[in-house]
Amino acid sequence: MARSQATFGKKENEKKRLKKRNDKAEKKEERQANAKKGQNLEDMLAYVDDDGNITSTPPDPTKKKKEIKVEDIRINVMKQEDMAPEDPIRKGVVSFFNDSKGYGFIKDQQTQESIFVHANNLINQIKENDKVSFEVEMGPKGPAAVRVKLES
């Protein structure tokens, strides 16, 4: 007697495929049975209230609407010349400096942020707690202090 060409694994896979197909067909029939046909337009509409929340009730037509002047609406960004010019030279205190590695950080007096400084950007030698003036340029990893000199 010859054995069947279909192995146990193949038979199991075929059973799974058939079960999956039947489940899919049942779900499709259930969706079609529960579908809401013929909904009217009012049931499908949504409204937005004054606070921007979505509601199912229409807005009150007797309520007075807020008037907005066209001149008050600004769509663009302020131009560079409209903004106050910032002084490029800043002042700060050296919070950390490592002479052997040649880098450190300066705490800006105006913004209180730490700005990286490298020994190549120094005009005078600096050490911790020195008061310095410097300019800020964007380095590869963020803002970096350049043209750093001691304040007397």
C-alpha cells in the first residue's frame, strides 16, 4: 500500500487555511448584517464649538459671534529687521576648563546657558572662574564660544 503524498504538516496547514477563510467569511457576513444603511445626514454631521471641541449639537444661531478685524490677523513671521538686534559680544564666567585636553565651558551671564569653548578659540589663556567676553557661533555639536578674551 502506498502512503499519501500529503504529510501531517501539510494537512494541518490546509486545515488552518480553511478555518481562516471560514472565519473571514463569517466576519464579512456579520459586518454586512450590522451595517447601518440609510442613515440620514443629521446623524452623520459633527459640529465644532467655540472651544474647538467636536459636538453633535449645532451651534446656537442667536448667540453673538465674536468680530475679528482683518488687520489683527498675522500670517507671516516677523522679518529679521523687525526684531531687536542682539549684541554679538557676550559676557560670562568660565565654569570649567581642562588645560590638558584644551576645552571647557562658559556660563553665559545673560541666558545662563553653558557654552562649549575650545583652546583654539582663545585669545588669552583662561582658567576656572575667570570673567570673559566671547561671541557664539554654531559648531558641529551646538553653540560654541569663539574669540574668547579675558575681561579686566
